[in-house]
Amino acid sequence: MVYRPTARILTVLELLQSHGHMTGAELARRLEVHIRTVRSYVETLQDLGIPVEAERGRYGAYRLRPGYKLPPLIFTEDESFALTLSLLMTREHGLEQASPAFEGALAKIMRVLPPTTRAQIQAVEQAVIFEDRSFRVAPPVLSVAVLSSALRAGQAVRLHYRSAQGLITERVFNPYGVVYHEGAWYTIGYCHLRQGRRLFRLDRVQHIEVTSETFERPENFQALEAVQHALASVPRVWQIEVWLGTTLERIQNQTRLSKAQFIEVPDGVLIRGDVGDLEWAAHFLAGSAFP
């Protein structure tokens, strides 16, 4: 739902651009305004030099003059980063093989990015490891950007972290790696508060910023292996048993539950196992596409 008049005016332009022509009643319904307000929005666009034409008659409608093209889109740095990160994730997923223009689009965007945003994206390419390419969980863009840049520059970060129990602590942290693994985003490194190596889930980071403190990453550090080892050592406190309406072969091919037991039953498959995070288990089940 759009509330601000300026945003509604731009929405009129977007709707006409995508649909070709629309009646005043259709526009009013989409924008949840009176049809007289739609006329006012159209007049504003015309005053701005955008050729919106009104077709007269019982079934009259508004349309953009044929051949008219919108000017180039302008993105903020945050929007540019989010867009490019999405393209990088798509490339990791392997979908670029379906579109010959994919790499060309990515290259064009990279060429026109501001230097700071381009450096952040390059840092992400070097720092982030995508172990699982199903991408069921959207990336926490700010955390990924800050951690990747800090890792590349060898600078510690200060973060506010919410534990599984809801306790928020402030920590200085040396990031050694950023990993997407089994439906969650993680960072692993040295925690100054606990004076040892720690693993953090990025969806629990409440605030993050780069500090002036520097560090040296351990030589030949294997981030994915470190994350997997840290997860394996976490106590599994919740026992779950879930029925899924599928076959044993399909569920084993489409999941990465390393700690689960799969039991074939006459009408499906039972999953039994221990998990330390019920929220993650719920996300996994909701995205499994099985009854």
C-alpha cells in the first residue's frame, strides 16, 4: 500500500509503463484513491513533461505516448549493492546458464557502480562462501557488506548480537569468513569479549560497524570447514519428528540435514533429529515444498 502523494504519482507512471494503458477507475482501485485524485496525479505528470494522454469515450483510459521511454533509473548506493549482490547469488545458483545476457548485465552494473560500492561487491566475491545454493533465506545486506569489507581490509568490527535466548551483547570481532550454509548466513572469527573463536548467525546481528582496530587472519583459514565444525559442536537441545509426504530418495536429494534420521513409512517419510534452533527448523519445513 502506497501512502505518500509523490510515491503514488510515480506509481501511476510505473503502472502506465508496464500495462500500456489503464482506465481511471483501474488506477484509482490500485492506488486506493478517488478517481478525481487520479486525474490530479496525471496532471502533475503532464506538468513535469511526461506525455500522459487521455483517451476519450465511454471506455477511455490513460496511456503514455507511443515511443516514450523513461529516463535511466537512478539507484542509491545501498540499492545498487543489493541489486548486484542478488545477481552474484543468482550466478552462484547456476541460473546464469539460462540467460546469455546474465554476465553482460552484471558487468555493466559493475562498471557504473560508485567506487565504494564496487569495492564492497569485490570484497563479497572474495570473502563469502556459498556452501548451499538453494538460497531459501535472503542475505542481511548490511552485515554481509560490512563483514566482507572488514575481512578484506583486516579490520575488526563492533557488533550488537542477540543470542538464541534474546540476550543482547556488544562485542569487538575479527571476521575470518562469511558463509551461507544450510539455509542460514554465518560469520566466524575471533571474539574479543569471549577471547576465543566464535560463530555468529547474521540474522541475529542487531548493529554492526567497522572499527580502526586491525587484525591478521590465520593463514590458510578454511571458513566453511570452521563453520561446519562449530555447528557440529553446538548442543542440540530440541528433538523433532516430522512427517513429509514424499519419497525417501527425493527428501535425501533435496535436503542437507546432516544430523537427521530419515525413516520411510507407507505414506511418506519421517524425519527425526535434534536441532538447536527451532526457528531455523520452521523455515526449513516451510520452504521444503512437501506436504
